[in-house]
Amino acid sequence: MSLTLPAGVALPVTASALVLTQQPGNGDNGGQGEDFGKSSPVGFLVLILFLIAVAFLVRSMTKHLKRVPASFDEPAAEAAPEQPEAVEQAEEAKAAEKPAKDSSATKAES
């Protein structure tokens, strides 16, 4: 797919592109003097301080991530074993749930 412009639009587009890409010729090079792009010792010191801070943050994060459990699910193997009293109470509750035989129905049959 190619992009073709109509003849009436092509001239203004190319002219504006040429104007926008030209470098200023009047001695003002847009703030890009002879020191443009050079680093100062203060900038280098700030960069070193940032790198040291990042190293400490990575170290701290690593320590905290080592403490995170592999899974947040309740482990079934580590569940507390039931105490004998709790087992007896559970058996009594199951026995109470069973309906007792109706004594009137047994008397009527005999």
C-alpha cells in the first residue's frame, strides 16, 4: 500500500516539511551551546546516589519476597489433630441426630 497525495496538497506538505527540518541559521542554535550534552560532576553524583538507592531497594525487596509463603491456602497436613473430647462430642451429636424408634409403634405390632 502506498500513500499518494493529490497534486494540490503535495506542494504545501513538502514545503512545510522542509521548513520544519531546517536548522536555524541566525546563530541561535536552540540552546545547544558548546556544553550541550556534557554531564557535570553533580549530575554524576546524583546518578551514583540513585544507583545506590536502587541497590538497597532491590536487597530489601528480595528479603521480603523470601518470607512470602509459596501458597496462601490452608495446609491440610498441618491442621490441628482433634482432641478426644471433641471426638466424643461429635459422636454424641451424631447419635442424637438419629431418630429413636417409636415405642408406640412397636407396642402396637406385638
